[in-house]
Amino acid sequence: QKEVEQNSGPLSVPEGAIASLNCTYSDRGSQSFFWYRQYSGKSPELIMFIYSNGDKEDGRFTAQLNKASQYVSLLIRDSQPSDSATYLCAVNIREGNYGQNFVFGPGTRLSVLP
Amino acid sequence: KAGVTQTPRYLIKTRGQQVTLSCSPISGHRSVSWYQQTPGQGLQFLFEYFSETQRNKGNFPGRFSGRQFSNSRSEMNVSTLELGDSALYLCASSSGQGATGNTIYFGEGSWLTVV
């Protein structure tokens, strides 16, 4: 059973701080990793994806991947109250021409306090 | 460019009935996948279709089925509904090709309540 684990939270940070969200996965062969944000009562929306070891930055968001440790994280700089949501880590356990089968973590609930 | 469109958005069904949900992917996307989200089990993969063929399947009973049409639109069907089938059903679209072809984009979902 391929698994993705996250701390369920809630993680509370003050406005303007850096929020750090962590995720570990069990399938060592996984190649692509995704972060989604989900507001209450809404569907998940893609924040970013990462395929290679290291950091990938997109605006206030930075994804970090360490395949040796089977660990992926998401940093949110200058956190805003509008960032308050559940953040879902997802791993695609099927690759290339085999399509996709995403395994999602349970999500971390982030609360940014004004 | 229009996003993923799912219909209906909300529905209530009785145990034992069946339900069909519809999904139109992002224009040009050929892969459609379906997910079930419940508070207890989280987001779980049901199946993926690409060019009218089921390419991947999750661990759900045979009551859950789907299909894809030549225009990439997809439907999923749940027969003999059970109370535990109450969930948010999410359709996701991806190009299905190329280096980022497996990046999925979700529709707004169909909220199913079984009573």
C-alpha cells in the first residue's frame, strides 16, 4: 500500500511569517510530486509540482524535494490570512505513458492569524 | 480557457439507486480521472481514462464504473448506492502527454448525499 503522510495540523502561523508544510511518501520509485490547496467546501487547486531534487520557487511558494529521504515540503513566505486552507501533498505513483494515479496525503490545515 | 466542468453539482439519492456524474475536461486535455473525497478516507483515486480507454484503476468495488467519449468528456456511474458513497466526487483533467502531462486540474466537484 503506497502511502503519503502529512501532519494534519492545525498549523498556526502569524501573518507575515513562513509556513512550513511537510510530507513523506513510501514509494521510492515515485517521480512527480504535487501540492494542492483546498479551501473549505471547495475543490483542490494546484499550487505547484516538482520532479527534481532541490528547490523550486513560484512567487511566495517554494517546494523542496529530497528523494533519498522520500520527503517533500512546501514553504509559504509572507503568509497571509487568505492562505488559510488545507494543503494536500500528492504523489503520482504511475509515470510516463502509464498515466496517473495520484495518492494524496490527509492534508495539513494551515491557519494564518492576522 | 474554460476549466473542468462537472454536473450536477449537488444531488441527493436513496440507497439502492444509481447515479451518473458527468465531466467535461479542459479543452485539449485527453485524460480524465475521478476521485472520491470523504472526511474519513480523504481523497482517493477511482480511475483514469485516456482516449476512451481506462488506463488506471483504484481499489473501489465494481459498483463504480466510468467511461470516456470521443470528445474526452467522461461519465462515472455508481450503482446500488450505499450510505458510505456519500462524498464529494472530483473529476480531474490532464493533457496525458508530455513532460507535465500528468499534472491534474480539478473541477468543482459533485456533492453526492445518499439517504
